[in-house]
Amino acid sequence: MTLAPDLAAPPARALDTPVLEIDNLVLAYKDDEAFHPVVHGVSFQVRPGEVVALVGESGSGKTTTAQAVIGLLAENGRLESGAIRLNGTDISTWSRRQLDAIRGSKISLIPQDPTSSLNPVKTIGDQVGEILKIHGRGDKKAIEARVIELLARVGLSRPELRARQYPHELSGGMRQRVLIAIAIALEPALIIADEPTSALDVTVQKRILDLIDDLRREFGTAVLLVTHDLGVAADRSNHLVVLQGGRIQEQGPTAQVLAAPRSPYTRKLLTDAPSLTKAQRPSKGKSTSAASDEYSIVVEDLVQDFSLGSGREKFRAVDGVSFKVRKGSTHAIVGESGSGKTTTARSVVAFQKPTSGRILVDGIDVTTLHGESLRQFRKKIQLVYQNPFGSLDPLQSVFQIIEEPLLNFGQIARKDRARKVHDILGRVGLPQSVLTRKPRALSGGQRQRVAIARALVLDPQVLVLDEAVSALDVTVQAQILNLLDELQQVLGLTYLFISHDLAVVRQISDTVSVLRNGRLVDSGTVEDVFLRPGSEYTRELIEAIPGTKTLSHA
């Protein structure tokens, strides 16, 4: 397994003094009255023009390490020992004032969330220009010209217009480009990119990563890339540092680590990463006893319009979409944000009445249901949401969360409800001890298992999974996907899987529909669509999957 040629070696200047040198770094957070180390003796270097990726699960210490480099540790965090050298100078003991002088000019941060990182009441131009003003880079006219130049440099169309707009008027990918414009404004020697594309669609992600790589080559900038996505790290880095529990498990040239990982943890990460897995698993629909020639879901010529404001103007979110899902199989709907995939899913579960078209679930025409018949229909089909942190009531215990659907349907004896809750909890692989806990006391993977248990407690035939694993680390994601596979085998469930992650779709689905701007542009078995895409858009989506470069050079 080797890297793509354009990343095989950084520029010649990479042989000079490291831009960043982390030496035996120990970081700690204060909990109650004591400080507890969370990063233990971490050491690595980043040279000019080089991309070093810090990879690992949540809690591995990668973001804490990156925050320490730029002096942005949380208030309850501190550096216990070790050195942070920028161009040979130890900045680990510098004051806030000293660090402010180099933030932006010598070292910059591209944060993860463009929505919360930009000021909603200031124009884009003012926010990009602010760093130029702070560092005294020209008068008002010169700064305005530089702002337009930067916005154009990061690929924003009509930069003069974008400078006058506010963050809410831009898409997620455009907002992330604005953050990159701010980061490169003073041409720093080091850019820290903290999960810079984790919230973006796969094609937008590729464009952002291409942009960062172009800037690296042009300016010789060193990049510290923080990511949990091994596909991104494989494609985009020269050097890999694998963290677990605040300790380095192994590090080395990316191609070397991927080809012959020494650490069991690294091997597990690679096994669990769907974007680095060549083989698609066998079709579950053909192997499960529940699969048949019958269709569990039939969608015919679905149209969904929404009104714009108070006028008569309409926006067509879904335009004539049709597909069928066999019982006991998994059908994926994929596409970028705004493609209509979630709108389609909400129509299937009868959360909204379509403008036109027909939807059959187990032979029932969903579009004709209302009142009590619609309420009873909910027992047949359940929805598992994207975010396990927001979809569970923080005031309820796990037992109450799973029990609640049983209280909403019929008179079920308390003893029978308790037995059902205990049974379903075991089925999703959680210990009985979690029943008394609140969601905040659970990990992300445990919370998603609770959400799945809640969906299954009514014995539905169909589960609609709306980005149900996209918020999870790769190892936890693999555990949930395995759980879904097992549940489908045992219970004969039918899945409608909504996702923008084609690597996951390739791994879990039997058939797929590709949507773009509300229209169906490709459909068929996963194997046919991935190997022989019928549209240029589908081909672009597949080529944008992180890890594609690495696999193609394997």
C-alpha cells in the first residue's frame, strides 16, 4: 500500500529544522480538586511542507495535543511537562500575550465546525479582515483588497459578494473555505487543521482537502491534521501518529504504517475503517432467512414540495423518486446535503404527506393514513436519528427511554414492559447496569445502541436509519454496523439507510439510490452502482471517498 504520487514526498525544504517539535508532552485536566494526565509523553515533529496526521478515537488526546500547540487548552487544562518548539523556540511557557502575537502570523487553526466558529452578526469580509487589522497589515483599503484576494484564493465564487454576506447565507463548504482564508491570511509556517472536513459531504470534503494541499505545496506550509478518519489520513498525510488513551501507539511514514502496522490498535483501526476496506460484504439480503421476493417498501414517483415564505412560490425537494426495497435487505439513499434523501425518509415514515406519489410499507399505502391508523402504523416502522447526543431525553433514565414507546401503544402490564426492556437491551449488547443511568453517563456508541433499542422495542418490520453512524468514531461505527447486521439476520429487519458516506454504504447495503437535487440519478445493486456508475455525479461521489487514492495504489 503506497501513497498517491503527489504526497509521496514533501518539498525539499522539509529536510530543514522542524516547524513544530513536540517533545515528551504531558497534559492534564483538573477534575474536582486534582489534575489527571490525559496526554502521556507524546513526541513527534512536523517539517516544512509536510502533513502529519494525528489519528485516534474520541478521548485519544489528539485534539488536546493540537490545542496545546496553539495555546488554547480548556481552562481546566494545563501543560505538566515537556516542550512545544515552534521553529526551534520553546513556546510551552509563553504568556497569552506572547502567543497572541504568533497566532495567525506563525501558526493558524482551521477549526472543525464552521457554523460555530464564525460570528453570525459580522460580515464575512469583516471576519477575514480582522486578523489583518490585528497584525497591522495595511490600511483599510489595502485590507479590503487583501480580503477579496483571499476569498478568491480559496475558491469562493463572486468574492466581492461573499465579503458582504453573513455566515448563514453561505453553505457549510463555503463557510469552511472562509475559515481557511482566515488561517492562510498571514501565510503562517504551520496550520493546525482540527477535523476540518468531518461535517462536510464527501465531494465538498475532497475540494477542501485539495485546497489545503494546494496551499501546502504553494507556500511550503506545514500541516498538523487532526482526524479520526483513516481514509483522510491515508490519502493526505506523509507521516502518521496513532494515539490511544493519550499515548502514541506507533508513528512513522504513512505508507509504511498502513502497509505494516505494528500496533494491534492501529490494525484494528484499519480493519474498522470502511473507506480502507476493499471488499464489499456479501449481500445480506440473499443470505438471511427473512429475505424474500416480496417488497417491504415501494416508493413510486414521489414528489415533495415546500412553500417558500408566505407567497405561492414552491421549492421541489424531491422530484419523481421511485425505488423498491426487498424484505430483509438494506437499501441506501445517498447524496450530498440538499439532495432530498432525508426528505424522502421522512415521507416514508409518514412524518410528512407527500405532494404526490405513492408509498407502500408492508402493503399499506402510507399516503392515505391519518388519525389512529397512522398512529398504529408507527409500530411497523421506526426511525433512528443521526445524533445520539440529541435524540435521547437527558432527563430520562435508559429504562424510561426504551420503555416509553410501549407506554404509547396499548395497555401493557408493567411486568411485561420491564421484561421487554431487559430483553431488547441485551439484544443490542448493553449490560443491564446501564438501565438506571442517564444519557450523559454513556459513550456515543452506547447512546446509539439505546436509540436502536428504543426503535426495536415495538417489534417493527422496518428501520429507517438517518445518518445513524456518521457521528461515531470508526471503531464504534464498526460495532454499530455489525450490530445492525446481526439484528437483521436474526429478526429479518428491512433497513432504509440514509447516508452521505459511500464507504459505509458500500459495506452495509444491498441496493442503493443516488439522489442529486431531489432527482434519482443512479440506482441498482451496490456492486453495479459502485463498479459501473451510470452518471458522472455518482462517479464523482465514488472518487471522492477518502482512502480511494490509497486503495488504488495498493
